Amino acid sequence: MPTVLITGSSSGYGLETARHFHANGWNVIATMRSPRADILPASERVRVLALDVTDAASIADAIAAAGPIDVLVNNAGIGVVGAFEATPMDHVRKIFQTNTFGVMAMTQAVIPQMRARQSGVVINVTSSVTLAPMPLAAAYTASKMAIEGFTGSLAFELQNFGVAAKLVEPGYAPTTRFAQNTDMRAEDLIPESYAAFAAPIFAAFATPALVTKETDVAEAVWRAAHDRTGQLRFPAGADAVALAGLH
């Protein structure tokens, strides 16, 4: 059975993707900063490993423990919503450490084994913020746009060795813990001078016309893992698909 390693598997997209691959017969290595085996099926095909994608030693330990990996899903990420003017640069750097450099470090760690085997897929989960400019998301968008460019270029480098690189671009998923997955609250990043601008945006977030479900992302990752056409981008969720169609 092939093996998938998924980062950020404790909730949301990562957890649902782990469940989806397991249900379809794969070996699943679900990684998370604080391991919890109880959230996944009890199965000899499921392993839960500790992993902090911002820590080189943690990455090395997880890769060593995992053994051969057929598909890497870089899903771990942190969100931030707020006025860029009010977002401390230390927090911007923290976002990039996880969303950008963490993805790059994990990818670099698995390339040697995939290149040696002449097979494998790296799937980087970004966001629909890369499909259209969105307000109050400048720092987050920057961290994800970097991965869009990185993955597109990487795909050319790796295809010579039979290895693929793909992007999955989820839309807005109100049922995930995305908004809580940060140590800075949105309301703390909206200065009084931005309040009137932000109010209708937050109101729209509360009643979105189209949304993304966790299962949409799991299915898009599954398609990306099995794609042999060279397709790079896989929008996930009705809202993301609609945005992608505008390009």
C-alpha cells in the first residue's frame, strides 16, 4: 500500500484528508504538533507522529520515523486576518515560518527519497486568497502566494525525476478551526480607523454565498495525488472553484 504523510492533521483539512486516504486503503502518517491518536481510526495503517514544521530537528525525526513516503501533503498552516498596518512584523514572520518556510523545509526533506525512487508527489495546500485579492489578508496571502510560485517552479525541477508537485487551493471553510489557529485575534488587528471598512467584510464572512467543506479539500488532495496529466492547480470548494473559473 502507498503511504501519505500529512502535516497539520489534528483538525480541519488535514484530519479529513488523513481519514479519506485511510478509507481508500492507504497507509497514513498523520503528523501534528501535539499528537492525538484518538481522533483517527484505530488501524495498523494509521500512525500519528509529532511534527513541528518550523523546527529542523523535528522534521528530521519525523522523516526518519516515517520511512518511505509516496505522497507528502503540506497542509499545516496558521491564519491571520486583520489590517496589515496593525499586524506586528514578528507575527508576519511567524506566519511565514509555518506557511512558507515550513512547507519548503518539509519538501526539501522528502525530495531525496522521491528522486532516488523516481516517483512521488508533493502536494502543497495554499488558499483561494491566491486566486483573487481579498481584503484584510495581506500577510496571509503573501505567505501562500510564495508557495504558489515555489510549487510551480519546483514542478519543473522534479518532473525530470518522475516526481510531481501540485497545489490544492481551498476556499473559505467556516467549519474549520482556521480562525482560532493563531495567537492574534482579528479584532486586535483592526484599529479604530479601519473599523468602518472592516465591518461589512466581517459581515460577509458570517453569511458567505459559497463555502468549502473539509471533504472538498480531502477529495482535491486525493485527485492531485493521482493526477498524471501534469495539472498544477486543484481549487477545492465551490467558492474556490468559482474564483478559479474567473481567471
